[in-house]
Amino acid sequence: MALIRIRDVQPLGGAVVRLVLSDGTTVERDLSALLTGAVFERVRADDASFRSVRVEAGALAWPNGADLCPDTVIWGGLPPESGDRPPATMVVGADASVGPNALTP
């Protein structure tokens, strides 16, 4: 199975982004639970900083050097081995029940 990566990102409202993935799928993700730690402080606090997100090597990245693993953003953890399609919407990293086994399309 080829790894699915992020091809394009569009910030929506709050910490939500619309992503176009390398397989052509479009999904939305709420990143609020992933924006933790000092590197994400400005991204969390300032909407303009959050909106400066871009795609680098298939991952989400910000000008201050902060980035997010594409598997975590797309799947909520490791990608499934079965070749499933990513769910259309998902809050990632919110709790331990979020992950490949908790996803619903």
C-alpha cells in the first residue's frame, strides 16, 4: 500500500483544516488536540499564525518550524494495513479512542 500524504491544505475556522490527500481524497481535520507544546504556542494563540500552515514533504508545517506527522493528521495514528480510505472528518488526538481502530468513514 502506498503511503497517503497531504497534497494541499486550506485552513477553515478555529483549528480545522481541509486537506487534499495524495490519493485525491478531500478530508477535514480538527487539529486542536495536536497543537500542544511550546512550538505550537503561537500557532494556537494567533489565527494568522495558524493560517500560515503549508504542506512540506506531505506533512503540515508552519514557518516557525512546527510540523505535524501526516499519519497522525490523516489517520489519528498509524495508517491501517488494509488500504482503507481516510474518514471524511475527524478530531485527531482528542483521546485514546481515536486511532485506526476508532475511525469511521
